[in-house]
Amino acid sequence: MPTTATIRLAELRAALADGWEIVQPIFARPLWSSVNDSRTAFNFVLQRERRVRLITVPHDLAVERFIHEQHLTVDTP
């Protein structure tokens, strides 16, 4: 069964294929559903025309690889 991170990363890739663009930086923040803020999530702000969208992807190796491959800037607290 796919993880939440895998599902959200697929959603992000689909949005990019549909013409959405990532607005940098990416925001790395504690995952709001984490009990003690021990898990990190990456918040991707997307823009297309005059519309804005947010996709939050929990941290895992695949999203780290995606960020590295896309040469994205990450803002950490």
C-alpha cells in the first residue's frame, strides 16, 4: 500500500504535468499531524495563472530526491 508521502508526491508530479509551477522556496516545517513535531513535511506552493495551490508532502527519501533533482531551495526554521 502506498504511503502518504508517495501519494502526495504523485499528486505534486501530476500538478506539474498539468501546468502548475513551483514557487520557491519550499517550506520544511513540522508535520502538523505529528504528535510531537518530530516529523517534517515539505510545503510546496504552486501557481498557475492567477491561482495558487499548496501541496504538503511528508518527508521521505523520494521527496528529498525530487527536491535535489529539481534544484529547489528549501526554507527551514
